[in-house]
Amino acid sequence: MKQSNSPVVIMVAFMIVWSMACAALGIGGEPTLAATIPPAPIKASTATDAPAATATEVPLPTATPTLADKEFFTEEFEDERFFDEWVHFLTGPNSEEEDKLSMEQKGDGLTIDLGELDMYFYFIYDKKTYGDVKITMVAENLGRNNNNVSMVCRLDYNNGKWYEFSVESGGVWYLYAFDDGYHTLDYGGAAGLKQGNAINEYGLECSGNTITMYVNGDKLKSFPDRVYNFKDGKVGFNISSLNVLPITVNVKSFEIAQP
């Protein structure tokens, strides 16, 4: 039997072969799903993927208390944040001359310059109120040897009352009760005071109705107050000019402690 060479047969056979080839090559028709998905990004590591991490609760760090949160501490005036925690006021005949007052924080403490005679500068820690307390201050005289350095306890803003231990640069000390003016409770000599451009440590303890005063670690006297009996208030210090200038003092530290 002879093979058929009819044109129709040849055409049909060609179309069958073409259709099979197109199917194999993916030519024509609707695109497959695989052709619509973009290639996945290349991972940084070709290692087997680790299992997804399980979320865990991480405790929040405990905030470090600021000076405003502390009751007993030592302020060394190392940065200017303390200006937000302390307040100041002036008394004396020239208390209106505040533009003559200069305060500058330096690496070694707070330097106070009183540019006017008879000016009494008070710097008060304003965040806490204390009853029984012991305060200690270290200060260096940088100006003339004619000033007063004082410690203050139980300062009552509302009623304008406080105790004040004041040391003249010449070595005489006074204990005052301020109540509508300065009232002298006691006075004496501080033999341990270093005069001139020197560093001294001043201390004041208010416990019950007894006021105790120190200079450079030496106890000067304990005085029982039976008249004013101030109960509690703010603590701080005072630098006062008298009749000569310049009066410049660098306060290096101020400690507030339990008596």
C-alpha cells in the first residue's frame, strides 16, 4: 500500500505537530500562574531558615532618681540642672541690686560674686521640707577676707522664719532666729576657721529644739532654743557681703543628711 501524499493530509499532520510543539514550549494561550509571580528576593544567608522568634516581655529599666526625688544627698553643683531645684532671694540694704549678683557653675562648684556692699544672698533647696536634719557645706573664699558664710535650716517661706548659723571670715560666729528680723540667740569664736583665700567646711544640725554648729569638723556649741521653736522648713546657705568688695565664694558641695 502506497503512503498518501495528499496536501490535506500533509497540512493536518503539520498542524498536529505544531500544536504539540507550542504546548511543550508554552507558546500561545493563557499565561500560567508561575509566569505571574515575581522571583523571590535573594536572602542574605543560604543557611536553613531559623524558626520565627517568640515575642517575650522585656522589663522596662528603673529610672534613676533625680535629686528632686531624694531626701538626703550631697549636691556638688557639677552641672546646671541644680538651678531647677534651688531658689534664691536677697535681703539686706542693697537687696534691690540683683543685677550686681553673679552665679556661675564651674567644674568645681558654684561660684557666687556679690557686686554690691551689704547684700545677703540665700540659696535654698526647694524640693523638700525637713524637720530634724544635718547640713554640711564646703566653700572656698576667692575674694576679700570680709564676708559671712551661713547655713540655714527650717526656713518657712509662708511665715518668713528660719534658723541661721553665720560665720564671719574673721572667725566670729553667730546663731540667729529670723522672725521679722534677725534675733541673736548665741555667738562665739571659731578658732578652727581658716582665714583668707582658703577652703572651710561649715556644719549645722537641727534636732528637736537643739541647734548644733560646726566648723571644719569641730563642734562649736549646742544651743537649746526655748523661745522660737521652729519645727520644719527648707535648708540652704547664705553668702553675705559687708563693707568691702569683691566678695566671691565658690561653694563646692552641700550635703543634706540625717542628724
